[in-house]
Amino acid sequence: MNEQKITQEIAQTITEQPVKFSIKTRGFLKLFIKKINLNLHDLHCDTLYKISPLLLSLKLDKEATGMDIAYRAIEQHAKTQFKIITIAILDSRWTILKPLLFRFLFHNLTSTELKTLVELVISRMEVVDFINSIVSTSVNLQVMRKMMERKTSPTGTGEKIAPGQPLED
């Protein structure tokens, strides 16, 4: 995927259209199908919930040096990245196809295509909107608690007054 195509896919992300991409087949499958077309839609919250732990597990080995870093990262995290892409493409639909799609991606994607797809998945996660909803909910709950405290405590001391009891001066 080239820079122009990536820019176009980012624009599709902004307009909330599915990102369409194709993957060339290889090996025996290439005799029957030259490429497979797939779509990446905006991710739903359940998919975001499934992908987040996988993203958090992607950590580089701090003890490795030189090319060892790359080889250890491939060994430890390649399948995790393919799982992330598989979950994102299926997005809670057709989960029975997950093993098949995983194997297809694992055997047909190049490392450059893998990088591009992982970046697309992360851009489609819309984490900022999710965090904004958490912040908004938290702020609204704090405001509601303050309002409830004021209603139950007319003197401002935090004491609750039982219904039907007179206020003391």
C-alpha cells in the first residue's frame, strides 16, 4: 500500500465508510482466487473490548539487542497482530470464520501490509470517543452527586433530614 492509498483510507475513516482492501493469494489458493477483497468497518465496543488486551500485550523485550529485538518481536507478537486484524475485520460477525480468516491473513500478508492494517485498525477503534464518553459520564455523575448533596443537606453540613422533621435553627 502506498502513501496515496493510506491517505485515501484515512479519509474514508473520517467519513465512516468501510475501508476496502484486497489481499493477494499465494500458493495453492492462487490457482483458484487471485485476491480476496475485505472491508474494515468502524469497530463496535465489544470488538474494542476484545482488541484492547491484545494491544496492551504488545511489548518489546528490553533485554534483546540488535536484530534479536526484531526476531523476538516477530516470534512473540506476530500472531497477536493477526488476531487483532482478524477480530477487527469480523467485528463480532461470522465469528465461526475467525480461524479461517486468521490462517488466510497469516499466510498471505506481507509485513508491510500487516503494519498498514494494524494502523488502520487502531485508527478505526475511535478510542478518543470512548474516552470522551467515560469522562463525560464521570463529570455528569459528579455533578449529580453534588446536586443530591445539596438537596439532602440544606445547612451544608452533610446531615440528612428525615421527612416530616422540622429544621432546627
